[in-house]
Amino acid sequence: MFFYFMQIFSKIFNFLNPYSYMGNIYITGPSSLEELLTQFDQPSKVKTDKDNIRDYQVKETLAALEVDMLKLEPTSFYKGFQQWKDSEGNKYFDWMPCATRPEVIYCSYGKN
């Protein structure tokens, strides 16, 4: 009778076991330091054309997503200045208001 109640009790509270939904757990990978070190000695995987195409598509998709997200950001306003010299060599400064969109900075990075 006690064994029967223990079975019912364990079925009711089985959700408390974090591994109850996983069933059997199989550990894969190196089981010793020697196996781990032999994995580092193996040559790296050479990318195929399919891998290169996929990586390029992911890069372009993420860049387009970044530009779209930056378009949602507000415009940055700041005060800039202009400097020039006249024919006699005197320097003149003038303050001016400036505005910059975040996507312009992102798209122009490295092109100047």
C-alpha cells in the first residue's frame, strides 16, 4: 500500500524534477583532456561556396535591419563651427547649427 502511494506521489510531483521532461540524457563530446586536445589539432573546416553565400546573405540582411532600426532614431542636433582665412591670413570662426541622421553616420562609416 505504501509503495502504491509513493508512485502516485511521485507522478503528482514529477514536475518539480527539472530533468523529468528530458528522458534519458546522453552526453556528447570529449570525455577526457586528451580527446579535447586532439580536437584542437584537427584542421579547421574549409568554407564551401554555399557557406560563403549564406554568410553574405546574413551580413546583408543584418546591415539592412540595422539601417531600418536607425531610421527610427531621432535626429541628432548639435552646434558646429566653420573656420576660414581671408586674403590677409586672418582666421574667422562662425558657429552654425548642425543636424545629423543616425543612418547617415552608419552608411558613411569608412567611406571618407
